Amino acid sequence: MSTESARENRELKRKVRELERTIEVLKAAMNFFVAECAPQHR
């Protein structure tokens, strides 16, 4: 693997980790809002 390919691979893996963290935050936020909007909370 060339140096450029290795660098690109590291960058893509970093971006994947960042997106996975973002997805987890969004899932948590969605669960919070679903719970807040549930009929038993009204």
C-alpha cells in the first residue's frame, strides 16, 4: 500500500468513527424526544 493510500485509509477510518459517534448521539436524542412525546407524558 502506498503512503498516499495509507493516509487516505486512516482518514476514512477517522471519518467513519466520527459518523458512528454522531449516529449514536442522534439515536439518543431521538429516544429522548420519543419518550417526551409519548402519550403518558401529557
